[in-house]
Amino acid sequence: MKCLICGGESAGEVCNQCIRLEKIIFQKEWSFKAGLIGKAEDLRVAVSNLRISGRLPMSDNPKALNTRVDNVSHYLLNVKSVEETTYSGKKAIMVTIENPATKFTRYLYLPNLDDMAGLTAAINDAKTKAETLTDRIRQQKGLAPAGGSSASASPAPAASAPVSAPKPASIPTPSAKEEDVSTVALSGMAEDLSEFETKIKKLKVLRDNGILSEEEYIEEKKKLVSIF
């Protein structure tokens, strides 16, 4: 699979290198029990400047039929709508995901979320940031511009192509831009690793002092790994 942002090889819609450039904008964890006999599920959602991800009920139809709780991760600009609905008789948010390239459509459900307005506002704000960041990454990678605003920048190199003199001067520019992307990616990776290590150490202290059981420690550690 190709990364929807930079076009590189990826296991999901967004590759690991681009993921390193994301910053979390909204994040929630909560529990939800479907019906009277359904088991309680630990749900979580994170909205960044590139993705919406977490552990949520998901379905391939808008009526919430045959939903399953699973880990999800989708490119933010593939979010087509965020609307209020019901899920298992409870008020919920339904996020519609559409991939125009593959015609892939999914519906994510966030039942009993205590900050529905906050999530909706965060997604709207994050989509603007995602478009800007995606456009910048694609330009730095030398790919076709993502948005119409950048399209005007595309013909400029083509116009100068027949002129032999300016060409050598323009060669270092793409390399410098690619180096900028790598530098930013490495910087973001270092920050994420530092934050991850700090949180893991805190969890170990809580476990060693008997505040967390071994099972709770393992569960919290898994949550951290899924976020980072």
C-alpha cells in the first residue's frame, strides 16, 4: 500500500515516517457497555494533524449493523462527515470515512462520549492542519501538489525546464527540502521517544509502589504503545 501523503510504502493509509510528524489535538479514553448483557469495552480516540485513530466500534454500513470493536487508523482528510446518531440505544457520534481512491467506506461510532462537541471541533480544526501539512510534505518530496492553492506552484518548474542556465541552480533545492523533511521527522521521533520513555518510567514507579497491579501495568503500557 502507498502512503496517502508522501506516496511511500506503507502498511496503512499513513506511513510511519509521516506519522512521526503528527501531533495529537484531541484524545479521550472511556468505557462503554452495550445493552444489559453486553460486556464493557474500553474505548479510545485520538485526533492528530494527520489521522483519527483509536479503539472504536466500526461498521461498513451507516445503520451500525455487524459492528465490531477494533483498532482503527485513518487519514484525516478521508473523514467526510461527523454527526450525532445513536448506538445500542445511546447517544453517539458517527464518523464517516471514505477513501476516494479505493472506494473504501467505514463508519466509526463513539457512544457515550462525554465531549462530542469537543471532538467535532477538533476534527474540523485538525482537517485544516492536515491539509496544510500534507501539502507541505508533498511539495518537499517533489510530488504533485495536493490542493488547488499549490497547483499554481507546479507550472513554474516546467516553464524554466527548457532554459539550461537556471537548471543547475535549481538542483540543490529538492535535496534541501528532502533533508528538511528528514530533520523534522527525526526531531519528532526524538520528542515522541522521550515522552514515551518518561511515561513508561512513571508506570513502572506506580507498579513498583503497588499503586498499579501487574495486569493494570501491562494494559496501560499497551495503551501507550498504541498511541506512540
